[in-house]
Amino acid sequence: MSKIMDNKDLDEKFKQLNRSPKRKEILLKLLTGETDEEIALALKIETGTVRRQISLICQLFGLKEEESYERRSRRSELISLFATYKPELVRNKISTNFIQQLPLNSEQFIDLPQVESICYREILQPSALIRIKSPGLTGKTHLLKKILQYSQTQGYSAININFLEADQEVMSNIEALNYWFCNTVGYALFGSTKMDIYWDKTLSSNMRSSVYFQDYILANLNTPLVVGLDNVDHIFPYASLASDFFGLLRAWHEKGRNGNQWQNLRIILAYSTDVYIPLNINQSPFNVGQIIELPEFTREQVQELAVRYGLNWHEKQVEKLMALVGGHPYLVQKALLHIKNQPHITIEEVLNMAATPSGLYADHLWELWVKLKQEPHLIAAMKNLVNANQPILLNPEQVRQLNRMGLVRLSGNNIEPRCQLYRLYFRVWLN
């Protein structure tokens, strides 16, 4: 069992590393977000050596690894310790989505009162399950965090788990994923996982998770627990893994409907794609609960945002921006923030260069280009789409994949590029 350290304990252990400069350097690099491979390359040592040293560092700080799949969980605890007591050594993870960097009370967020009221009402229900589904960069994480914040005002316990933090090792098998998930929840809630007591290795992996949640997590809480699971589509490519894990979530949801202690578990799933893994209809959490699909900004909301950014915009300027990017939350706010920070630049200047590799959206467009190149069978479909002057019909599989990538807008049975920015950019580079 991991020993919970205070600031004095951590300082003493950290000073001990002065006797092992190489080990200390490995720790510092780990805290700045470098991978094992990057550390090995920088220090001219083997990757295996890096891993052994990190294991020894974890042990030094009271975080022992009993099995190989526990490595990532122990590292997360180590980083959490330093984030608490020596935050200056831990690199803040900067999201490519600047919207997620803004605080929840930022004036630069447009509230969605109708959507939020549905979520707030739903999360108060026993065994609630909310599914937030929307393309990337549209505010799913923000809404998830607002629901968690609201839950806390109701006296509930609430935690947020981002599955982008689960690396390949965690995704290697269901045992590793379940261990990481349960360990993360236990540590976030109580600062102590007690896996050595409640992780019964005589049981199947999903049964271990159920026992851990029932006997440790739920049994030690006097209030409902809301667990926000962000970017769960990160699991989708691992079909067998996803089937087991999502089947487990559905089983917990069903248990709660029977009125026992499981009704205190409330789950929020946030994802940006349709579920394309073969899940039994009776074992899938994606056909129960409350589905939420986020809308784009309206003209009135873009006008309001411009005011909040301190821009004295008229209706024509709003129309010009929306003619290029529509109501896409990320694209709209990126333009407003750019012009706010550089008041000498006009909206016309920004829009004229927007679809080029030297424009405001260059990095975003490049990321979309890379994603598209990874799906060669979609390139011809996207080319036809951007060259057409009206919505066209594509096969359902192409529609689904392009939509989950956030590249298109549905129009009945037909689709079109999600915004003119995408049409202009891909028309050049696909031709």
C-alpha cells in the first residue's frame, strides 16, 4: 500500500536524490512530460534502464510496483505528489484546445442554459448516466466539468478522468485498464488506493473492479459519486478491451437501477465519435441514459462573445467570420482571441489568410490533414465533397468517419464540409 507523504517527507526523499544525480535527472525529465524513450536518448542510456530507475524512484517515494501493469498508476501518483508539493517541477499539460484552458467562470464561455439544465436535472437521478457526444473542439470537456462542479454544489463527490492519459501499456489488456481506472479513482478520492486490500486477484478482472468500487469506493462515501470520463473514444480502437470495459460500466448502471448502493454512482461519458465497436445491445452504455449533442454557436452568441472579448463589432463583421467558420466554437473563439490580442489586425486580414499554411488556423488544419491522411479510403470522398457546390450523398461508413473527425455537416441524407474554411483548405491540398 502506498504511503501518503506530506511536504516534509517529500523534501527529505527528494534531497536523497542528490546522491544519485542521474536518477534525479531522470525524475526531473519525467516530471516535465518526457517519455522513457526521450529520456533514454537525452541521457544516452537504454530505455530499460530508464524504466528500472523510475521504478526505484517510485519505491523511494513509497510507491511500490507489484506487477508490470501497475507502472503507469504509480507514475501518476508520483507526478501527483510533486504537483501538490513541488508544482514548479511539473510541467502543466497544455491542451491543443485553448478553450479547455479557460477557467469555468471565464466570461469567454457561452453558457448553454437549456443543455446545462437537462444535465443538472439528470445527474441528480439515482444511477444517472449522461453521454456528451460531439465532434472535437466543441466544448464537451467544458460541459463535463460544469456538471462535475454543479454536482459538488449539491454535496456530491466528483472526479474527472481523462482517458488520453492512459498510455499504450494501460491499453494492453483489460486487467491493466481496470487497475489503472480503479487506482486513479481511489487515489483521487481518498489519497490512498488500498489496492493491496481490495484488489482481489482470485476474481476475474471486471469482478475485481466491481468489488473494489463496492467495498472501498462506494462503501466509504456518504454522498453520491459523479465520475466524469473524458475522451472515452480513446478506447474504441481496442475492440476486445472496449467491449469488456464498457460492458462493466453498463453493468454498474443496471445495478444502480435496483436501488442498492450502486445508485449513488453517476457516470458522465464524453466522446467525439460514434461507437463503431461491436457491443452487445444489452451490454452497451451507449444506448441508455441521457444523450447530449452540443450545438454550434448562433449568430447572436458570436456577437455576444465579441462583446465579451472587448471587440466593438458590427453585424457585418460577425457575418464575415461565420461565413468562413460557421458557429464552430473553437474556430470562432480562436479568431476573437487573436484579434483581441492584436487590435491592429482586422477581421478581413485574418480571414484572407485563414485557409493557408501561414494563417491563423494553420496548426488546426494541419492536424486535420494528418488525420485524414491516416484514412486513405476517405481522401477521394473528401475530395469529391469539397469540389461539390452543394451537399452530396456518400456511403454511411464514409459519412460516419468524416463526421467523427469533425470535417462535415449533415444535411438530411447528404453531407457538406463543416465550414467554408475546411472546403477552401482541402480543395487546395487534395487537388
